[in-house]
Amino acid sequence: MDRLTFPSLRAFVVLAEELHFGRAADRLGVAQPPFSQQIRRLEERVGHPLFERDPSGVRLTPAGRELLPAARSAIDGLAFGLEAARRAGRGEAGRLRVGFAASLAVTVLPRLLRAHRGRHPLVELDLREMTTAPQVAALLAGDIDVGLMREPPDDPALMVGPVVFEGFVAVLPAGHPLAVLPAVPVEALAGERFVLLPRESAPTVHDRIVGVCRAAGFEPVIGQRAVEWQTVCALVGAGLGVSLAPEGVASVGIPGVVYREIDSAVRTSVALVRRADDHRALVENFMS
């Protein structure tokens, strides 16, 4: 379309509403002569007069009456599109792909989602459950926009925003002799078979747990591995071993499992992570 189409249509609609060139020009904040020229150019493009002009006033012609609803629709459509573009530019609309660790689905994640949806209800959230290492890979590949994970790696390509810090707890079968204690000395777990995450799925958390055991004077004997904390706890409940887990994991109700404090000050972090070069408002809003 001609680049003058929108301003010409706007002038046409205002004149159709005012039916007076002077008032219409004043409403648009322009002088009457260029306003009249704009109307004439639109009539030339249509090929027919849009207004009847005589001493008694200004009236729409049949062609003008036909054009008016379409002109209003075009103006409203452009206004809607402009506002949608502005919302997207402000990060108030669009689609955000969020990775999250399964064990955070009943603790940290719901609070974040409620807070974000309260501020940005038009943003569509695409939630993807995955462990730490796959989240990092997906972030770097551009397959997700934000990750909610435990112990993100120290990588200059990533920007990390800590959300919460947690201690560790002992995860025990309900009938375990240590389950009667309010707190478990870590050294009491020496000789137990452990159920842990594979190191490749969450290297830092895995290493912290092994470090807690080593600080207590023993190397953990790993009998079973599982990639999700819920599965780790379920295997403990089945009697296949014990574990150490971030304290938030205790919120995951698994029958036959008890969680006890341990005598260690080691903590683990939960963080929101994005690519360091991704400064889109959509992402920044979720991080904030």
C-alpha cells in the first residue's frame, strides 16, 4: 500500500465523524489546507469522491459510506498491532521456554510461576522438566530461555541469579535404625550403600554430597543411581540404600522414607540461569 494510506485513512475517519474540515483538522492538530489535500489524495486513490462539499456542509458520499467501516477496522487493527508489538518489546507478552529440575516442581517453581504470572499474565510459559546438565546444554544451544536448576556451573556464557540456598538432609528408609534420631551424624552413614544422582546429570551437587561424606571420614559406596531426586527417594524407600539430598527434596512425599538433619554446614544453591548475552525483556522480567 501507499505510504500515505494510514494517515489518509485517519484523516478520512476524523472528517467522517466531524463532517467539518476545520474541526477535523483541529482534532488532528494540523492546518486545514494540508488536511484538505490529504483527503483529496485519498479520493484520487479511491477514484471517487468520498465527501459532498457544499455551503450547507460536508456529507459522506455512497463511496465514503462504504469505505468508513473498512477504514476504522484498518486503523483499529494497526493500533492493536502496535500495542502488541510494544508489549512484546517490554517483555509483557510472548513465549518463554523454562527448564526446571523436577525436585523443584513442588517447592521453588510454583512460587516463581505465581509471581511472574501475576505481573505478566500474557506471557505463555513453555515448561520443560530436565536435570541440571541437560538444562545447561539446552540454554547454550538456545533451546530454552531460562533454567531453574541446582548448582549451575561456573560458565562465563551463563548469567546466574541465586534463588535460595539449602542445606542437606539424610534420606533414610522409615525402618532404618538411624531414623529414630532427630539429626544424623554423617559419619554414622559410613558403610551404608548410597543411592545418588549420576555425576554427569548434576556434577556440582554430586560432588558436594561426596565431599560431605569425605569430610566425615569415608568414601560413599554407591549402590544405585537415578537421574531424579524423586526416584532416588523412592529407591531409598524400597530399601536399596540411603542418600543425602538438598533439604527441599523432603517436600516430595515418598512413602516409606524419612528425612533427617545432618551435622554439616555445607549448602547447595537453587538458581535461575540465562545466557549472558540474552538481554531480552521477556527473559529479564522472569529473572527479576
